[in-house]
Amino acid sequence: MRIEEGMKDLDKTLETVKNFVKLFIIDKGAIDTISKDEWARKISFCIMKREFEEKKARGEKLDPN
């Protein structure tokens, strides 16, 4: 439903505005989730890289995978 000029039904207008706001809330949640996933990947990569460097420094046999 679209809000149009001259719309007389206040209840429908308010419901439309509430639904519009909900879209932004849902979108914000999706963006937050993506950001958290991205940070989790970055942190995991850094941990793996650090462990690799420590093993290399100790002279351990390294698995290239």
C-alpha cells in the first residue's frame, strides 16, 4: 500500500508507516549479521596465520593446507 496525498484512513496510514520502519529495522539486522560474520572470518584468519607463524618459528613441519 502506498501513502498518497489526501489519504483519509489514519489507521491504514499509520500501519503503512510502521511497516516501512520495520523494513529498515530488518535491513539493519541483516547488515549487522553480515558485519559480525565478516569480523569472525577476519579474526579466524588472523588466529590461523598466527598459529602458522608460531609453528614456522619453532621449526615444525607445516601443512600447506
